[in-house]
Amino acid sequence: MAEDRDRERDRDKRPQRTQIMTLKEVAKYLGVHSMTVYRLLKEKKLPGFKVGGQWRTKKEVLDNYLLREIDKSSQEFKKK
């Protein structure tokens, strides 16, 4: 039991790993088709980068981007 407690304490001290999402994971997360995500990444309308020819996105970066886009949309809506 003490060992479990020690492991849990050590785990809390480690820096949290950043979640890297695949194109398919981003599509599922956003609820859109993977080809839509591919197009948006290629057109630089979504943040992402390629690793070995395959698109990847950091979840934290994607979430921040989405929040900014939501804020931008709500500001435009209020202007109307």
C-alpha cells in the first residue's frame, strides 16, 4: 500500500505529457469527417504538423485555437 502511495506521489511530480492527436482522432474529437480535417490542416485553417508524412496536432494547441475561434465568432455575432 505504501508503494502505491509513493508511485502515485511520484507520478504527480512528473510533468504531464502533451497529448498528440492523429488526423482521425482530431476528426472524431470535432465530429467531422477525416477528409475535412485533412483539408483544414492542409489549408492551415487548423493547427497541425507532419511527422513522417502524417498529420499530427497537439490537443492543447487545438483546444486553444478552437476557443479563440469561438470567441471571434461570438464577437462577430454581437456586432450584428
